[in-house]
Amino acid sequence: MNDLSASKSVPALAGMLELARTQKLSFTELFQFAESRSATGQRTEAAELYKSWIAFNEGHPFLHLVYFNYSVTLRQLGDIAGCIHALRACLKLDPKFGPAHINLGRAFEDAGIATQAIQQWRSFVELSAESTADRISHRLMALQHIGRVMENAGLLEEAETALWQAIELRPDKTEAGQHWSALRQRLCSWPILVSSDHVSKRQLIDSMSPLALACYCDDPLFQLARAYRYNKSFVGRPDISGFPRKTPKRKVGTGQRLRIGYVSSDLRDHAVGFALREVLELHDKESVEIYAYYCGDPAPNDPTQARMKSAVDCWRDIAMLGDADAVRLIAGDDIDILIDVNGYTKHARTKIFAYRPAPVIVNFCGYPGSMGSPFHQYMITDEHIVPPENEIYYSEKVLRIPCCQPIDRKRVIAEKPSRAEAGLPENAFVFACFNGMQKITEDTFGQWMKILAATPGSVLWLLSGNDSADQRLRKAAENAGVAPERLIFAPKAPNAKHLARIAVADLFLDTFPYGAHSTAADALTVGLPVLTFPGKSFAARFCHSIVIAAGIPELLCTGPENYVEKAIGFAKDPGSLDRIRRALQAGRETSILRDIPALTRRLEELFWQMQEECERGETPVPDLRNLDVYYDIGAELVQENTVFCEDAAYRQRYLEKLAEWHDFSPIPADNRLWTTPVASAS
């Protein structure tokens, strides 16, 4: 604050304090003055006025609202204790004032007292049982906060219960349902979606996040349409009037470097960070200039982040910047090609891309599917994940590198433990899966039980979820006629030790429809064969691509039945797996999977291709036609949840529904299934 503004504000504040002391400052004038001071960063003055007004206006009918605003100002000043005192005073005056209950719980949470935060919200849930629009709104908020805090504390079943109460209260609000379905996947609570008298299955499907949907079904058209709907609701159409569209700078043929920006919350010790760190180190600095925009949590003493910071030309932490400020920063850096490495994953900053801070925006590496947005123009993948005939499942223009799973060949691997040290029986055949619990579906688990039943003496080694999920899987095994002790759960371990221990298993069993990604690359890196079969969607074809890149196509299956048959065959003839292990080891360093220099050169070729197209005015426009129609049809078909379906049958189901819809109300042609010839023939 400069001297002039300070001289003007002091008498103004003094005058207001006098009016407050003499009870001549109206409620409206108080709020106007305090909010104007807060808006210009003078929150101390606002707090001082609130405090004085409260002291001399004890009988005012709106005193509770003044206490509430006072608490907000104190929280902005970092005075959590003062904020809590003000909120308690507010609630003494109006015990049913929902916003105060919500904020008091948040204050306790910020103070590190999660238990008291939950108790505060629960008390309001009980208090607000009677139905008024205002109380329902705050009751919903309280239940969502309870679910969120309990989930973060690892109390998943308790979180699920609170979120279900929120869903039944307002099934049209998708936030609680989004977390609830993802929690049930992590808990292996099958069936995942369970309707009630108050909530339909369609409403539960509508609330699923795009990532959770990829774990639920192998339906790439519906996944694209869901991403499109999710983008519309989550990002919408921000006001970009103050952000002029970036035009391309002429770089092709000038000798200038392309400026590439990677945006991600995972540029740290994380699967995505592990995948990208050698790529960043290998970029040709005579061809490209690399900017990294980190939007994740602080990562102190993180070796992955340290390597990345050393590798890139410019590192920027945008975690604490609002979207508009982050956009201005990126635009000011004159980025030519901006890469979204998050997609729709945790801590994503998707709204930044909606402002188009660079002429070209790319979906790559962090998210297994199409963004379905109007501003992601390209997607980088490979020919096995998205063969040409499957490009209709993506709104972006598809470009390809040799393998969509980069790896870091410098990763540290600890000394291989014995089976006893890993908690495994010495002479058993060990099937393993180190995918997250959310990827284990009821059908995949059923296939595993068939495999175990046919191979006496074998065991299944899984990453531990929480105790509840582990016990639920053991109970499911028992119900399938398999001794529960044949399921062995591996505790969490440091990355180097985890990489070492997985090598003691015999065969990795992939999940479907969301298969292994970096986990498969890890297994193959240490010589563990991976058995998989491809579906139609990105997530269901990723592991298939990695196995091909590793040079062991004999581990590919045609479908679930062939998968079960091959797994049983390998367990009965372990020698056949030994031959695969030897082939894997012999071709390890020459495989496509480990040729990271070639992958990086191809990436740079694609960057220059995008730049050329941009300079020619040929940057692709995302194809979003008829996605609302595909969504409604997909939402109907996915309720049947046909887990595995041949591509021809899958497309025929959609075509039949499209024809029915077209007969009722004509659907304009698109470039997916409802092409002009098909539409004309209907």
C-alpha cells in the first residue's frame, strides 16, 4: 500500500470505527466497507472494523452474519484460532446456520484435527434432517466433506457411507457419485453400481468420472462421449475475452527451436514422472526448448523432480497460481506446443487449456483416452493402442510414436529378494497382479479363480489395498471354491524394492478392461512375463501394446477364455515360461520398449509436424459431432455392462440404436459410425 492510499484509509477507518462504536454504522455499510478493504488486500482493516462493530452492536438481529464474515476475514489473514472463535459465536446465535457449520469443519481440518471436522459436519447433518432448500444444500456439502476427509484418511468404507447419503439426498448432483463409484472400485465392492428407490443406475453412471468409467467398461464411444460431457460440466466455457488467441510464430525452416511446454501435477516420484524423466533428458536441445509447468503438491527432496529440473530449459511451479494467472504465464513464455500430461486425473488443470495459451494443444502420456474437448487438437499414442480403424473413438487427431509407454532405463532396482523374504511359498507357481485394486473387476477376479482352481498349489500375489478390500477378495475366493490363503497380499514398498521383488513371481495376470500401464513395463523390465488380451478402448489396449513392444507376442491372448486357458497352460508347463523369460532377457536392450532415444526423436518429429500444420493453418479441429447422441445410447447400453465384446458386435449394437433414434428424429451424419452412407440408407 503506497503512502497516499494509506493516508486516505486511516481517517476513513477511524471514522467507520467511531460509527460502529456509536451504533450508527448500518449492517449494509459495514459489509460494503469491509468487503472493499478485503478486495484491495487491506484485510486487517476489515477485521478491525468487524471486531469493533461486534463489540458495540450486541443485540443486532444479523449479528451472526457479521460473525460469519469476520471469520472469513480472519481465515484469510491466517488466524485459524480467531476464525474458529468467530464461527462458534455465530453458531451460538443461529445454531442452524449451515455455512458456519461447513466453514468450522474446514477450519478444524486446516488445523489438522480431521476427527473434530467430521464431528462438526455430522452434527449439522443430524441437525438439518428437516427439509428446506437451504438446509439440504448445506447438508449435502457437509456429507461431501465428510466423505472427502474420510477418504483422505484411508477410512474408505466410512467415506462410502457418507457419500451414499449425499447421493440419495441429491442424485442429480454428480460430485458425491463420482467419488462414491471410484471408492467402490478401490474396495472391490461388487457390483460397483447399486441403485435404490432414490437413485437410478443411470444417475450413478452419469456421475462416474471418465477415469472410473474406463475401469468399468470397454466402450470407447461412450468413454469419448463421457469425456465430452465431463469437459462441458467441469470446464464449460470460461470467459476468455481478455485472453487473445495465440497465433503461431514462424519456426519451420528458420533454424529457431520449437518451444514445448509440459503441464502436469505428476512431474515427480510418480508413474508418469518415472515414464517421462529420461525423455526430458534426451530431448534434442538444438531442436526443441523444453518448459515444464508443475501443478502438483510440493515434492521436497524428490529425485525425479530434481532430474527433471536439471533436464528442462525452464521449470515453473504453477500450483499456487489461479488458472488465469497460469495462462498469462504460459502465454508470456511463447510456448508453441503445450502438452496436457494430466488429462482427467488428480490435480489436473484442464481449464488452463480452455484459454488456449499456446497455438497447439496435445493430449499425451498421463490419461488413457480422448479428452473430448474443443481445445485438445492432437493425441499422441501408438498403432497398437489406436489402430487406424479405431480413430473414430477419439476427438483429437491421432499421431503415433513407437510405444506409448516411455520408460526410464536408469531406474534403480534393488537386489532381488528370495521368495521367503517376499512372503511367498518357495515351490508354488506364483501368479501376480500389481495393478491397483480399482482395476480388479468381478469378471477379472472370476477368471483368476478359474485359473487357481485348475492349478492346485498355485497362489495369487496382489498389491494390498486396505484391510477391508483384502478380506473382501479372500471371501470372494472362498465363495468360488478357492482357499482364501492362496491369495497373498504384498504390502507397500519403496519403488526400487518393489521393482526387485516382482521378479520372483512366475506370471503377471493383467486386468480388463483397464489393463496395466507402467506396471506392465515394470514387470517386463525385470523379466516377469505379462499375460494380457486387448479390448477396444485405450485403457484396454495399453498393455497389449507394451507386450508387443517388449517382443513377446506369445503372451497376447484373443479374449477371456484364451487368457484363462493360456494361464493354466503356463502353470502346468513352467518350462514354456522359462523360454519366454530367456527371450525377454535376450531382446531386452534392443526392444522397442527400451528404445527411448528413438521414441524421443519421433516425438520431436511429431512436434515439428504439428508446427508445420499450424503455420499452414491446418491445425485440426476436434470432432465433437453427435456426442450427446452417442452418450445417451452408450448410457443405455453400458447398463448391460457387457464386459468383453468383439468389435463387429460392439459397433452393430450402436448402429441398431442409432437407426432407432434416427427413425424417431433424424440424426445428422458424422465421421464415426453414423456416416453419410449409413444415415442415407436408414
